Amino acid sequence: MGAWAQAAGDAKAGEGKAAMCVGCHGIPGYQNSFPEIHRVPMISGQSAPYIAAALQAYRKGDRKHPTMRGIAGSLSDQDIADLAAYYSTHHQAKAPEQVKAPGGVVAQLIEKGACVSCHGANFSSPIDPSYPKIAGQHADYLYVALKSYNVQGNPHIGRANPIMGGIAQQFSNAELKQIANYLASLPGELATKPQPRFR
């Protein structure tokens, strides 16, 4: 159990700490240009354990992204727990139990990756709350994230996760893009919640 799991998150305190987050995650359609242009992920509606795990991974360096590493490195365990609690309270409409099945080739790719076994049949009900909800997430972000598991030895790009690394390495970039496009097309529970000053 990580240190973040030992700290109880306070959503109200997290709201007060989210100023550093809203400049990217609070602006609908906001794009990041590193390592390539893509929309920043929707984090409103993710589970607190996933948000905490992601921030811990950036802080530790298992997820490499200079901006996120700098931000996560400035956070205490309590800050991480509070921010995770805050963003997890941005409930969206509940994702349906069943989602449209992918077409031919994509169905084979999803089966090959065993995506359902971790992320749930609707891709919004992961078997472990520290795994992300991915249904409806931005396709371009998902594609960049999936590719990052294949990057080795780069100090600025990549993600160290043995499970996802093993899965992503089975696919070409074109196949990863097909998977990302399918997942993005699904109804999900994620959103970008604008802050009042950015509306």
C-alpha cells in the first residue's frame, strides 16, 4: 500500500490546492505539446486511488513528463490525497454497464490486449480503483499514453509499468491508435470541469 493510501483525502482542501492543475486540466480542449500535441487528459471523475497513483508515479519518475514531474514533486502525500479526493468528487453521469462492441480488427486488438480484464467491460469500471477509467478519454491523449509504455531509456518520455509495458509492446503504433480511437468513442464518466474564471 502506497503512502497516498494512508493519508485520508479532503476534497474541500483539494479544491483549494487545485490552482496549479486548472491551468491545463480545467480548460476544455486544452492541448499539451509534449511529447507531441495532444489534449490533456480529463481527470474529473477519475477515482481518487488512480489520481493518487498517477501523481505518485510522476513524483517518483515512473511516469516521465517534465511538467507533471515538477508539479508532482512539489506535492506532499497529503496534497496528493486531497487533490485526488477533490477530482474524484466531480461525478459525471454513470457509464452504462454495456458499451458498443468494437468492429472486427479493433475487437481482436482489444481481446489481444485483454483490456476488459483490468478496465472493465465498459472501460469505466476497473478491477482495481488505482487503474484508470478510460472510456471517453481523449483519443489523442490515450494514444500518447499507450505509446509511452513502449519508450525505454529516455529521461523525459515514457512510463514504467510492467503490466502496461508488456501489453503495449504487442501492438504497432497504428494499432494503438485504433484502440485509442475506439475507447474515446465510448460513453464514460470523465470530464473537464472548468473553473469559474476559465468559463
